[in-house]
Amino acid sequence: EVGEFDILFFYKRAVLFFVSEDDPFSLDHHAFINDLFISGFLKVPVYRVDFATSAAAKLAYGVIVPDTFVVLDETSRRVQTIIHPGEAELRALLTASR
């Protein structure tokens, strides 16, 4: 889990996943990401960020709802934001090598 603002520099790209324990979409996507990891298909580092306690990260990346995925480049700049993605969209995002 990413701390309040422990954003590192990445080799290629990474994804911040803003999760709320009260949000069923977040919980479903968390389980889906775990399945991708266990099966060896996860190709992008995913950092789980607690939506309730991450005020600075939410402000920095413009996140206003849980179950938001922020794609970062190697300098930690946001290149894409996806809110409540479908399974196919999330699979494409997290399993593609770039």
C-alpha cells in the first residue's frame, strides 16, 4: 500500500489504484488484480492507495471517487485516469507490456 505520498520513480509506468473498503467496485477490482498477479499475467506495478486516508495523493492526481486507476509514467506524472473500468479495459491496462 502506498503511504500518504510515497510516490516513487518508476522504470516504465505504474498504476495507482484508489480503493475504498465500502465500495463494491473497488473490492471486485482488488480481487481481479490479485487473480492476475497469482496467475502471472500482471505486467504493470499496481499500488493500492486507501481512498479514505490519501488526501494529498487524491489532490495531486485529481481523484474524486474510489475505484479510480491513475496511470503514471516513469516520472510519476499522470498520463491517464480511469474510473470504474470494465473487466476487459482493466485487463488490457494491467496485462499489456509497454
